[in-house]
Amino acid sequence: MTPRSDAEFEAERIGSPSRARRIDLRRTLYSFRHAGRGFAWALTSQANLRVHIGAAAVVLIAALLLHFSPIEFVGLTLCFAVVIAAELFNTALEVLIDYAWPEHHPMIGRAKDVAAAAVLTAAVGAAIVGALLFARHLFHLA
């Protein structure tokens, strides 16, 4: 049976083979809308995400002014994407944990701390890459 409406499609089991085989541009575009809504919510509710995006904008402007090469822009963009994705995963994990276990528990706190450590690791790695790239341009290194 092929679902004819969005409601029938949504009612179909997610892992079903018939659902996986179908390619429907309308539903694919609709999924982008869900992603955009999630990103907008995270952007309005998560201060750290706004800090990461603001830092990325400042770094990109500085890279433009220093005439970074295309491959250097690729490196910076990948670093920004990793940090922002880590922050979004951390946010999703925190929202799920807060919903499922509203009461305080030491192991839940530990899980949140580890997720935050993943974001910190990504941000420190991105900062090191950025420092190396900017040092090359600021100090005229080879």
C-alpha cells in the first residue's frame, strides 16, 4: 500500500522497506523545514550556540580581510561545522534528558558533562586550527 497523504506516510513505520524505497521531493523539502525549525529554536534558546556562530562570523570576516586561500576557508568552515554540530547534539541530548528525567541524578549530570566536554573538545580543536592559519598570515610564515 502506498500512502497518499502526509498523515498516512507519518503513520507508516519509519524503518519499513516501502517507506525507505520512496523518494518524494515534497517530503524531503518538508524535512528541511523541520531541521530549520530545530536550528531556529536552538539559536533562540542556546546562548553558547549564538557565541559559536558569532565567533565563526568574526573569524570568517577576518579571514576575508587577510585573503585566506580557498583551502584555508574550507578548513575554517569544517571547523565551524563540527563545533556547531557538536553544540546541536549537546542541546538535543540535554533536552531529551531533561524531558525523560526531570529529577536530579548524578549519572544524568555526568552524561551532560561528557556531552559538554565533546563541544569543548571540538571548540579547542577549531581554535588551534584557526590560530595556526591566522599565525601564517599575521606573521608571514611559510
